Amino acid sequence: MRPKLLSLILLFSVLMSPCLNAQDAAFYMKYANKGDKDAMCKLANCYLRGEGGVEQNLNAALNWYEFAAKKGSVEGQFMAAYCYFYKLGTSEDFLIHGLGYLNKAQKKDYAPAHWLAAQFWKSQRQSGLYLSNIRKAANGNYGVGQSEYGLLYLYGSSEYGISQDIPTGVAWLKKAAENNNAKGMYHIGVCYDSGMGVVKDHNKAFEYYNASAQLGYAGAQARVGYAFLVGDSVDVDYSTAYQYFKAAAEQDNGYAYGRIGDMYYYGLGMEENNNTAMDMYKAAANLGDALSMCQLAYMYGNGIGASKDYNLMYKYYKQAADLDNSVGQCGLGDCYMYGYGVSKSENTGYLWYKKAAEQDNEEAWYCLACCFRDGRGTGKNSTKFIETLEKSANLD
């Protein structure tokens, strides 16, 4: 499934931002009609984004990119290939109509074209060709390629035979950030937040998140929104937090939807509204946000924002638990322990508590203590009861 149109246009903004000017489309049209290939590309940019006094028209954008490509514009060749690959303004086959443009741009050693070739070979599951092209894009000082290449090393990739090499990953991500790449900035922020390959520095992490958010990167917008929500590195500002979350949610960021849900649920900067909160949590859960799955389970289990429904309570805790979320695992333990939405099984409940406790979930440790005290799902054991109770207490 190809990415949503908004995501593709935002990606284009990252790809071609140095080429975008604030001129009116009519200005570019005048020179494009005279055969100026640079004006053709800029006019196409206006149509692609719906800027400069014209409405978005993807077909017109592709047409002007192709005009520029046929005049030898490497930007036009790349962007025509990009449109065919992502089906922007056309449904024609990329191999027939777009690959030729891509090849021409690659022959000119155009780094963005190497990046697009990497995406093509990735889609074809040709790992060797993917890696060689993404490496060319990175070595061509192309920020988008550098961030993608850096992440392969930061976390390692068994699929592409790359062992984790955190220093190499950080080095490439820093190069991407220096090239004003929003994704690179965000992930360098993650590194500073966690001390991964760099000295842990929370304030520096926020600087990178903020810079990335200003460039429209959804993950960074969600992080900055959270900072304003709780007063982390900045003063609490619910209005600003909501604006960042809203911008990220518009790019289908599940975490952002979930935190908007929190704002409605707890009445943070707005009137409490459990029904709206539940809608936001559902949107977030559909996008894979485990925290929102747990909140939905809790709301259905307690009849908040909807009638009590233990089947849905079980469903959402199970979804979160399957994502290795400790709150979901502990909640699933409750479902089995007491028969909420599933056949009662104290032994299974005990095992889920134990799984959550392995992630130092404080409530799970307490539930384990109760199991050892009462002999539920396991044998009574006063020594383990005290040990697990102390563990829960030490985790507050």
C-alpha cells in the first residue's frame, strides 16, 4: 500500500525544499511557456503543493515535470519518476513511464535519484541493489538518504545484513541533521534523549525535536506537543501542545491522537469530554498506539464514555499486550484472573502479570504479590509475597 498523499507531499517538501521559492505561479508560467526548464519545475512544484495562487493539480504537476525532464532538467527527471513511482497525478506503470526518467537522473549522479532507486529496489526485495543505491544517496550528501542509511546502522538490520553500529548510525544521522533533514534531526534527538551513542542530554534532545517539528516531521511534533503538555524543557502550554498534536495527527501519528484523547479525558486546556476522548483513543489505537489501547480497555471496563463491555476491554488489552506493552499485559492478567471478556484462568492471569513484571510494571508486581499471598495461579508463598510486595513499593 502506498503512503497517503499528504505524507508524499510532505516528503516532497523535504526532498525539494531548496528549490521552492515564494514566487507566484503566474510568474513561473510566463517563463515556463517560453521553455525555461527551471521555471517549469517551479511551476510544477506549485501545482504539486497547491501554492503560489493555484489549486493542487497533480496531473498538471506531472506534465510540467515531464516537460522539464525532456529538456534535460535533472530535477524534472527525478520528480517525474517520483510522481510515477508514487502514482501522483497518474496511474500509469512506473516501469514503462518512470524508470527511464530515473535512469537519466542517476546517470548524472543525482543523489535524490539514487534515493528513489533505492526505494524501487526495496519494493522489489532486491536488498543488494537497495543498499548500493541508498549508500550512493548518503555519500552524495543527500539528507534523506543519510537519515535512512544511518538508521540501518543505528538499530542494525538483519534483513539487509547490517550489524548494529551505533557510532556509525549517529554519524550519518548527524550529517542528515546538518543537511536540514527533519527525520535525521528527530532521531538524533532520540539518541540524546536515551544516551544512545552520545552523552545523554535531554535539553539538546528537545532542541533537535523542536527543529524537526518546525519542518513538519510528525514524530517530532508529537514529542514537542508532549513537552508542552507536561512542562518538559518548556513551560506548560496546553494550547501549543494541542496545536502540535493536531499537526502530527493530521499525518496519522497515533501517539498524537492518543494525547489529544488525554487532553479531553482529563480536561487539560479544554472541557472534559469522555466521548470525544474515546474517539481520539480509537483513532490512535487503529494506528497502533498501545497507550490508547490500554485507555480504551479501562474505559470499556468501567463504563466511561460508553456502556461497560468486558469483551472490548479484553480486546484492547490483548492488542496492547501483543505489542509488548506492560500495562496491556497487566490488564490482560486481570481479564484472565477475573474472567473479564474471556474464560477465567488464574494460571494464565498469573503468567501475564509475571510478563508485565519483567518490564518492571509496578502494578503487575503488586498483583503478583497478591497471587503469592492468596495462591491464585500459583502456590502460596509468603517469602515471594513479601519480595514482590517490596518490589512494587520500591517502584512507587
